[in-house]
Amino acid sequence: MNLDRLMQIDRRIIYLFVAAGTILPIVFLLGLPVSTTPPVRMAFERIENQLQEGDVILVSFDYGPSSAPENDPMADAVLRHCFAKRIKVVVIALYPLGGLSEAIEELNRVAAEFPELEYGVDYVNLGYKDGAQAAMRKMNESFKEVFPLDVNGRPVDEIPMMQDIKNYGDVDLVATLATGIIGEWWANLVNAQFGLPVIVGPTAVSAPKYYAYLEAGQMVGLLGGLKGASEYERLVMDNYPRLADIYATPGLYTATKGMDVQSIVHLIMIGFILFGNLVYFTQKRKPRGSK
């Protein structure tokens, strides 16, 4: 075996392996095992066990396209869970850099999977409002004053489900899918001052700081990054066979597939590292002058 040739392997071969490890798990569901952690189970069980049909959840899109690969699967999983239980969903966006586009895209995508639900009766999108903290405070007094129109320009007074949803007192839970600091404001402002239970789904890089809020009781659940989203998907699939069929759709991007990609690519990288070291040390032990 010519070890010199192995030491000079074309890097494009490595790229090809990585590309295959990235594309194939997204196209085909590998179904690698997903273990769930207590913070994610707390979030799931809060919705599953403590919310009933007709209860209200406020879902705030507090992220933009830059973190969509992590936050979109969280939003989709929470929305699917709520729609499956016939929980009324009020969607808002407080993030200025694409939060509204994410709210529109994800809500429309998931709502299309539940044709039995009706906009304005089972769910509504109130759109974007600037000044996140000020909007959060004012919503405790009146949703209508903060969001007089929905995302389609329809007056809130004309939306059937909003007749009974005036302020935080009519909301049973908040779920914020967050990047940056807005998720913290839901915990240390809305929960602390108004007592509204809060679930936060932050990006992985932001997740560590939220454990303090969780331990302090200012949050009732945490979905940390893509891993947390994949755990929530696992719980949803285990409890709702209909939703499991949706997650098995070929080509549909999910957190579970994203974690499969990470696992496969990491194994490929580890494999090449071990291979490179093996070749290096084997070559190093060769007697001088040998080929």
C-alpha cells in the first residue's frame, strides 16, 4: 500500500463524503435514536397535560431567518401539538429582522396540514409590533391596543376568537421561539410581573443562560437549540401517530433530520481524523529508505 498517496488524498473526496452525509439524512429519514431531557419534557407535558381543547396559547416569533434552521422546527412542533389538541393559537412577532416573515411562513405551512381548523376561529396571526418590552407590558392591558389589526389588515374586533381574548388574563401559556434577548424578557418581565407561564425555545448558543430562569421557576419548559427541537418532535411523534406520518414526509426538513445530519457528518469527520492519524503513525514507523 502506498502510504504517501493516502497522505495526499484529494480534499474533494472528503467534501463528497460530507455532502452525502448532509443530503441523504434530509431526503431519507434515518430515525436515529432521540433521548428526551427534562426541560423539553416539561414543555411538552405542560401543553399535553395542563391545556385542554379551547385553551389559549400565545406563540411569539422572536427570531429571524438567520436562526430559522434551529427555530423553525421548534415553532412547527409546538404549532402541530397545539393544533392536534385543538388549542387556540394566537401568533405574534416581536423580532424586527424577519420575525413576521417567519411567523407567516411557519403558521401557513402547519395550518395547511390541519384543514379542519379555521383561521380566526382556531388560530390567528396578529402580525408584528415594534418595541418588544413596551408591547409585552401593554398586552397585559389590551391585545387590541397593541395589535388593532391582524396580519391581513382585518380589525381584531371582527375576529371571532379574539372576542374572548382581551389580555394576558385570557391566555394560558406563552411559547417564545427566540434568538437574542427577547426570550429573556418573556421570562423576567411577563412571567415575573404578570405570572404568565412561559416556554422558551432559544438557539443552542443562547440556551445555557435560560437554565437559571428555568430553575427559578420563571419558565415552565425549555427547548434548547436543534437538539431540544428534535426531542420535542420525538415526543409529538410518540403521542400523535398522525403527526408522525407528517414527520416521515420525504424531503421535509425537521430537527430530527437536522440532528441526523450532525451525527452522520460528525462520524465522517471522526473517521477521517482517525484514518489520517493511522496513516501518519504507520508511515512514521516505516524504516528509513523503505517505500
